[in-house]
Amino acid sequence: MNLEQLKQRFIPYSSLRYTTEAFIDYAIDECSPKYNYALIGPGVSQNPNQPVSLREPHGFQLGGVSMPHGKTNPPHMHFTCEVFMCFRGDWRVMWGFNPDEKHTILSEGDVISVPTWIYRAFRNVGVDDGFLFSGLGRDDTGGILWGPWTIEKARDAGVYLTEDYRMIDTRRGDVLSSDLRLLEPMTADEISILDDWAPERMQNRVVRFSELRWSSQALLDSVIPGHGSQMAPVVGLGMDQGRGVIPPVANAHGMSIEWLRIPAGGQVGMHRIGQKQAMVLKKGQVRLEVQADDALFSQQMMGSATAWDSFAIPADHWRSLHNEGSHEALILLLTSGDEKKNIEWSTEIIEKAAALGWAMDANGCTAPKYFVDRAQR
């Protein structure tokens, strides 16, 4: 990609546009207003006017949601995994409803991966401007199936959903003609045979920020003075080059998710991977550099208490990250694919790490160079 194409992949938080009418729940008082954002991927909105920052397929969808305290996103079901990443506030995530609701609370930095084929809902129980980023696996998620309560309440308010997922709002003059086939919700019997996830089982899919397993040897260049980054896995097999890394949530999602933190003045040196990657800057000031076809592209990014810049890094492009702030930078990485991501480091990084006694073994993991050399004699 050239410089101009790379510029289009920067998604500053200030540029995000939302709709409050992405789904039929906008007609339900308990659920409105809800601000739906679509950052990366085709999206799953039932509103054809949903603004999307970057529609390019990435193997996953990245979106966001915010709503005032006490408002609820009602029960719905997805056919690919849905991951909620709490960036601000406190959120009550509910699931089950067959017959009883179960729930857990997410706070800042916490992540939950909700399994496929179960109903889920969430409510803002914190500050009015709380924010959840959401990741849905795959380019084609199979859409969204609303629970009976949602469909019934929307109809009571005059909003209907057809079998081909068009919203008909009779309050605005839309005609509910006799030939329209309305979407029928699942019956109680159909819901009763869905998986019933006990709270103890679901807790294995909640990754608390306070319990992250950080590694200072996750990246080859971490040992180089002036670098010093650390990583913590969350979902799937990501970039972590440690030999013993086991992600807290390991099943296939179509993407991996991990946290990266870079100390003040530190960096992640020039490298590339073969997958598309989205980065969301949770905290700090970072300069991203990407080698374009015509020059070196540079982008300043910011992360604060209420605003988080994002960037969609194309596959097979050399990139580096530089913390230019006076405090630690914290980045959430979403990378396409269920496979372990193999990192190709620049020659300079490999040589500097080797001078400090570190190398990559045949499995792409960091290791003492002495033992790697002995095996290759």
C-alpha cells in the first residue's frame, strides 16, 4: 500500500460516527438511546445507513457501543463468538434465559468471550459514557437473532422486523402490508435446548485485567535496551513468542486478542506478520510507523480515559511502534486467524538480539541463542 492508502486506515476516536437505530431495540425505552459504532469489517447492523469506518474484511468485525447508565442491550444470539472489551465504566453481562439469567460484571480492561448459540445481553451499570469495544469472529457472522422479549417489545412500540431483516417503523409512516412476512422468534421449547452455561463455566471465558499473565520475553526485541515491551494473551494464538504461552480463552474465534504494553520511551522494533491486524490504543501516546510502497508512513495515536484511536494494519507490511509519552502505553491487538502468528523481524533487530544472547528457535519462539546455535551445528 502507498502512503495515501495507509492514511485511510487510521481511525481516530474523534472520527467515529454512530447510529442509535442499528437494531429494532431502538424502539424500546429500556434500551434507548444506544450508540452503535462500526470500526472495521462489513458489520452486522440491521440499519443500511450504519456508518462504518473501514468496511474491508479482516476475518473479524470490530465495533463499539455506548449507552447511558441503566440502559440495556437486550437478549440476542450470534453464530460466531462475540468478545466484549471494556474500555470504560462497569457493565453487567447477562446470558442464558433458559430459564434463568446468569451474569457477571466487567470493569475497565476486562474482556469476556461469549460463546456461540446462547442468548446474551448487557447493561451499563457504571458511568453514562461507559464504552465497550466488541469483536465478532469471521467476516460473515451469520447475522443476529433477537430473543422473543425484544421482538415483542419492539412490536408493541410499532417497530417490526421482517424475515429478510428489514425494520418497519409504523410510527414514522412505514406500511406494514399484509404480504410482509415477519420474523418469528424462537419458541420457549427451542430456547430450552440451547447450551446452559453455568456462571462457573462462563468465568473461564472472562479475562480480568488484574489477572493478566504478562511476559517480558513475548517478543524477540524486548531484551534490547530502549525496547522492553510486554504482552499478555487473551483470546487465541496471537503474536506472543513465548514457548509456554497458553491463552486464557483458547477456542477458535477467527481472530486472536492480546494486550501489549510499552514502557515510556520504549518501542517494538521493525517487524511484520502475514495477517491483518487492528490495534486500539487504550492508554498513552504512540507513533506507528509502517513501510509503504513509496515512503515510510508515520501516524501519531492517542489513548485517554475517554477516547481511543485505532489503526488497521495491513498484512505483510513492516511496522514498528514507539511510545513517545512519559507513561506506559497500553494497546489492544486483534489479529485475524486462529493460527499462531509468526513474526518476521528486521535484520537489525535479529542482530541486536543475538548480541545479547537471544534468538528465535525453529518454532518461532524466543530462546537463548547459545542453545539454538548448538542444535544447528
